[in-house]
Amino acid sequence: DQQVKQNSPSLSVQEGRISILNCDYTNSMFDYFLWYKKYPAEGPTFLISISSIKDKNEDGRFTVFLNKSAKHLSLHIVPSQPGDSAVYFCAASARGNQGGKLIFGQGTELSVKP
Amino acid sequence: DVKVTQSSRYLVKRTGEKVFLECVQDMDHENMFWYRQDPGLGLRLIYFSYDVKMKEKGDIPEGYSVSREKKERFSLILESASTNQTSMYLCASSLMGNNYGYTFGSGTRLTVV
């Protein structure tokens, strides 16, 4: 049973426009959410996170929005750049989860066209 | 710069072989994890460890075992490799607690023939 779902396997956006990547979760115990970015032949790198006590967190061009009632979060990238082309993974963690275990979604491959 | 190092970038092994994937971190992290990445399935947790000599099964432990004899090293063992274990294997580490993200290694692309 997939507790964290990214229903769009791929997304294509023009350079300079907004990229919106979506993520849904089912476990109401999740209280911390993260986005990771992965280039081919490299490990994922941390991008941005949000605690369940917030509904928005911003870091430069990247903003994560959390809608707890809908169990939905999204990552906005504005403006998108060709270097943003990568696979993006959403991840979630539950309070009291031993060792801070993260549950990952399937990933969305973003392609930013020049 | 903090690092998680996986010993091999690419491996090709034969069906039935015993395979060792090694991971070392230099950040004094308590937690270490092994994931595999497959298209359409994302990252799936195989095993994790939150202390030396401790291990916990993840979501897909069948066919795998792990060893953590030292805090900095976490090994994944494929007891008898099979073709359905062909995958990208990713090691990660983190501090204790659920408000810390992972630091990942670069991954090992394993092909079982």
C-alpha cells in the first residue's frame, strides 16, 4: 500500500515558467515532509522540507505548500531553469517513527525546456 | 563536506552469487538505510539500522540481509542474487529523530545476469 503517492510520472515545462509537482499521502500520522531531487547516476539530494505545523515554506525559487486536510503537498519552482531537470521525490515521516524513517513517493521526472 | 560513500558505482553479478554492497558515512550519524530505486516504484526501503548491531526490516527485506558492526559502516548482502534484484541501490544516513533529512550516497547500479 503506497502511503506517499506522486501520480504524475513526468512533467514538461518551459524555461522561466512555473513547475508544480504534486504529492498525496494517506497516513495522518505523518508530520514532516521533504522533497528530494535526483540527477541520473547520483544519489538524491535534499531540497526543501516542511513541518505539519506550517502550511508553506519557501527557499529561494522553491516553495512547498502543505494542505493537511487534503493530505496533499506541492512543490513550486519559479522560475524554472533547465538545470532543474531531474527526478523529484516527495517523502514523509511520522512522529515517533524510530530512526526518522522516510517513506518516499514514486518520483516525478521534471523536464525544463530552454 | 559530509559524505556517504558506496564502494561500487556499477556491479555485474551472476544469478546465485552472494553479493556485498558496502556503505560508509563520515558524519557520525546514528541511522543508516538501504533503499532500492526502480522505475515507477520510487525508493523502497529494504533495511535500516538506528545503532550499531541493530537492524530493522523495511518494506521489502526478502532476499536481503544487512550488517552493522561499526557505526560508520552498513553493508547490504544479497544472499543469492536473482535477476529481479537488478536495480539501483541507495544507501543513506541521518541523525536520530524524524526531523532530519537523509544524506544519500551516489548509488550502486547492480545488474544480475
